[in-house]
Amino acid sequence: MAVASDDNSTFKDYAHPERLVTTDWLARQLSYGVVGSSDLVVLESDEDVLLYETGHIPGAVKVDWHLDLNDPVKRDYVDGERFAQVLGERGIGRDTTVVIYGDKSNWWAAYALWVFTLFGHEDVRLLDGGRAKWVAEGREITRDVPDRTSVKYPVVERNDAPIRAFKDEVLAHIGQPMVDVRSPGEFSGELLHMPDYPQEGAMRGGHIPRARSVPWARAAAEDGTFKSRSDLEAIYLTEQGLAPSDDVVAYCRIGERSSHTWFVLTHLLGFDTVRNYDGSWTEWGNAVQVPIEVGAG
Amino acid sequence: MTAGQVTAGLPESLDEIAQDFAALSARDRLTLLLDFSDELPELPERYQGHAELLERVDECQSPLFLAVEVEGAQDAARSQQATVRLFFQAPPEAPTTRGFAGILHEGLDGLTVGEVLAIPDDAPYRFGLGEAVSPLRLRGMVAMLTRIKRQVRIKSAV
């Protein structure tokens, strides 16, 4: 059984307001004792694999993007069987409402939500503002790891096509709407990696020809929550000239920051066709003979 | 492979930590790593607010700064016996990076120059952490060790 949406008025303008919950809403669910039931499971998805252990929202369970959602051998996501195991052991059934939150303005939470969507998990939402907002508001944090009773999650075949783009498709997509969500330095080719981040091995710098540079953070307010629909429309529709009916590809370095933008375009602005190119620059910047553009564009 | 082979060539202090990790399940290794993160000593006052005295380790996923001191390296004949002191700074939001630093602090601080320089470069892979945090994330600890050894080499040269 899914739990009711957060009817918070700040969300009502978004295309799919049911995809977000506020910290207030989550605190209320905690006080009702719903968190951790078969109706509602809260997941923390962080870049830092140990951050959950330092303290998390009471009742929240950890999911690690790398260890739980990526295939351990090849560069791909887990298959249906492994996904069923990861969710089942966290007490998540096919009709459970899942709320995901995380560090870094919810990058990794959005990434997890996108992976859940590859498997068609119906009711998966983000905690607006993520971990940082919950902590900043002085809300309860615990190191207690909840004991979850395993449930049976069905083995569902991953359906990549609607929301995931592969290199050859991106090559054929050049000239159509494409959003590069990395920092300006990465886009221009001056930097091979995020400022302040380790070099993750791209041989070449620059961007996919004719991609538009819209750093992911432009969609986020100071406190890590999403900007209002009108502010988002001013960026993506007015300034960038995108339309909700466009076929859009978003990419970054490994597909985590572009999951954030994918969420914005799909769920907040109601675009019909947005695909995340998770190969992103760590594939494109290493691929032989693919075209590359350098400069600020 | 026995635990002894895994840790061959490590100084006793680091070997002990490796044995502790080896005895645990992947989940408990994370808990032990968290202990190292929690117990990482604060920067001493003389380094606080002096970013220019610290070396930044860019290879870590989160910002980490370190300082290396070598005590008593003035005497060329005895520079290999001089004592190495290590200082680290990493924010609480980066517990994995802090945990790596904590392991190196506990394992290396107080060793001699010769002992630190003899530590195999692949030591970070001998704590069974690849399974717990993924080998990808261990690159940060490899970089810390490399930079520590480089500084020790420079600061012990007479």
C-alpha cells in the first residue's frame, strides 16, 4: 500500500508533485510510526559510503549506489535478480512507497531514484533538500540500524530504453536537445574532472558537440531544495529554449549529476522524453573517434 | 591466502590494524572504519587556519589535507631513524576519507623514516576494505600514502 502524497503547497505547481516530500512530511510519518512499515521505507543514498553510519534519519536504511546498484564486474546496473534481492532485504515490496534522500543536494538519491525507475518501481520519491536540510533543521539523527524483515520483491526485467541513453544513441542524437550538466570548466575542456574532485580518467576534455551547458546546481536553491517551477522554466524553457515535448539527453561524468537534472526535467517540468546518458564523460572522453567540441560553446 | 601473507611487509602497527579488519565481516569492517573516522585526532593548534602548511590530497573524493613532520632528521647518519609525525584534516561529512586518514595515523604516526618508506605502496588494499567500500574508493588512501612517503623522503633528506 502506498502512502498519501505530500500535499505541501510549494510542490503543487510541479508537473508531478507526488515525487517530492518535505522534511516536515517525513517527520510526521515518523511520528505516526509509518516509516519502516510495508507501506513506507526511507532510503539514504550517499556518495560517501560511510556517511549513513555516522548518523541517519531514524528508521532509514542505506542503499549504496556503487555496491548495491552497480554490477560488480561490468559497467552496468544490477540485473532484476540482484535488484529484487537489494530491495527485498530492505523490506521493500513492489507497492511500497520509497522515499530516498542523500548528501550532495540529493545527487545520489536522484541517481538511485532513476535506477529504481529503470525497474519500473512505481512509487519512489525524493526528500526535498536531502540529508543536509534534515540535519540543518536540527531533526533527529541516529546511529541505530533498523532490523528489516525481508520481503519478496519480484524479479523485474530492467527496461532501459525509455530513460537511459547509450553512446551510439547519443552519437545519433547530436544536434538534438542535449544538456551537459557538468561545471563550466569541465564543459569547456579546461578541466577533466569536477573542481575539487579526483581525476576519474578521461583522456580528452570538452563536451559532446552542440550540447548546452546547464550545470545541475542551477536547479537547486541555497538549501539544496529544488527551485520553484517558474524559476526552473526560466532556465530550461526560456533561456535554453527546450520544450516539454523535446527528446532530451542529459549527461555529466558518470550519470549522477545528470540524474538530478533528469529528475527536474521529467518530474518537475513534465518533459515526456528525457534520457540519462550514464556512460557520460568517462565514456565519451575516452571513446575513439567520437566528435568533441571544446570551449565555452 | 593466509592473513600473514596479506600483511607481509607491513610494519607491526599497520599489520595489527590489517589483522583486525581481516577478522571481520564486510559490514563490521565499515563499523571499524567508522571508529577510525571518529577517532581521527584534531589538527594541532599550530596548523589550524594555516592551509598553506598543509598538503591537499586531490585524489580523495572529499577534501583532505595533511601535514608531515620528521623529528630529528638533522643528523645524516641517523636520518632513517628519525620519527615521522602525521596530521590530517577532513570534514565530518567525509567519514570514509577520515577513516582512511585514521588508519594511516594510527598505523604510521611515530614510525621511523625507514619504516614509513618501506611500506608497500599497495598497503591500502590489504585491509579487506575493497569489498566493504569498493576498490574505486580506496584510491584516495593510496594517494594519501604516496604523498606521505614523498614528504617523508623530502623532509628526511639531509
